[in-house]
Amino acid sequence: MNNAPTLVVLTTGKEAFVRANAILQMTLMLRKFGQNPVELLVLGPGIEILRSNQKNSPLFSQQLEAMKKAGIEIAVCEQSMENLGLTPDQMFEATIVRGGEEVARRIQGGYTILTF
């Protein structure tokens, strides 16, 4: 059995909101049914799920809140935000990080990395 913490990296954005929604649900279940820490990092087109001003925002807001209550840390890539011209006030609350650096740190830290 793998006891490593898990980092879920979401790059799926508005081109596939149904898929992104399923990945958020899976991430929540990983935490609810596992004993290990789970973190979510959104980058590239994946940051679209954190936009607070879109038609799918209420659904994503509920899921993100459930994830936070379950102890899942949520982070967004600063460079991806800059590339899409987004600012923190346009986003749901998340820790702003340098995405590539965070993935490298988690790999070095022995995390299981799941990418979607």
C-alpha cells in the first residue's frame, strides 16, 4: 500500500468542464477514503475552474469548499494566471504558487503525482 501524499495536477479547463468536475470529485474521494494528504494544483487551462465569474462557478465553488473542508490544499499557478490575464480577485481562494516548482518539490518529496 502506498502511504505517500498525493498531488493532483489539473490542466483540464473550460474545454472539458465535465471532465474537470469529475476530477474534482475524484480528488475529494481520494481524501475522504484515504489517510494520506491530498493536494490539488491547477495550472494552464485548468485554472479556469477557479474563475469566480463564469456560468459553472456555483458548481465549482461548492466542490472547492467541500475539498477545503476535507483538508485538501488548493493551489493555482501564478504563471498560468499571468498568461491568461487573470488576477486573484477574479478567482476563488487558492494559494498562488509557481506550478512547475511545486510539482518538482512534490516529486522530490515522494508524492504520488496524478495529472489530468
